Amino acid sequence: MNTFWSRSKNHDLRYLSNFEPVLLTIPNEFFIPSMKDKTFPSVENAFQACKYAHSTNPVQMCELETCTPKEAKSYGSKTGMKKRGIRLDVDAWNKVSYKCMEELLKIRILCDERFRMIIQLSDKPFFHIETRPPYIWGGCMKNGVWVGHNRLGKILDDLKNNLVII
């Protein structure tokens, strides 16, 4: 199993993190209209901007075009949005969050050759390490068993299985 996270000791696996700096320009075909043609410094920034698109103040997503991935995660958190007086439409967000991540990673795989090659050349499934519950996008080892939904790892596995070798 390939375990990855933003602090992984293996540089290639750390590179798979959504915190890795990579310019991501959202194409016109993207399913969230307010995201089209925007450029973000990481997948994390773009993902949190998608969240802002489902909030009471989508205009503030522009902050996510210039901040660090760590700041972006903070801005998109429940506490970060509350500090800014923004309310997330949780029901709407829950319906699109997986598709949003999937589409953003498809964009990254097209524009980031190194990312594409790491995924393409892997012969093991991917597992995203998360250090705190609820373990939606990843998980952790507990009592010798991997626990968590590992949505991010599953998306990378699907991308790997559907890649056309270039």
C-alpha cells in the first residue's frame, strides 16, 4: 500500500498531497460556474474554493487564489468560515464534495506530469493518512487495521486504473 500525506518521508508520496504546490487552472467545462478560469496554487486551495462556492459568500473564494494550502484548509474549516461570517450550505456541499475532489485531481493529472507518472507507475493501492477523525478523505492504522473512508486514495486508484499511458 502507498500511504501518503503532506508530511510523508517519501518525497514521491508526499508529492501526491493536495498541499503540494502546483498551479491548477480550472477549465471552462468545470461543473461549478464560479470556479471557471480561476488559478489556484494547490488542489487544497481549489477544493476549499469549491466549498466557498456553496456558501453564503462565494465572493470570498478569491482569497484562496493567493494563500498557502494550510491557510486555505483553515479558511474552509467550520471555524474559519464562522470567523468570516460565512455559512456553508452543508447539504449542497455534501452532494458535490466527492465530485469536486475527483474533478480537481483529474485537472491535476492532466497538468502535472510528475503527479501523473507517480500514479501511473505505482503497483500498489493508495491510502491517504489522516491524523484526526472523521477519516473521510483518508484514515489511519488502528490495532493493525486500516480504518477510514480513504476517499482520496480511492480517487487516485481510479485515476490510475483509467490512465492512458502517454
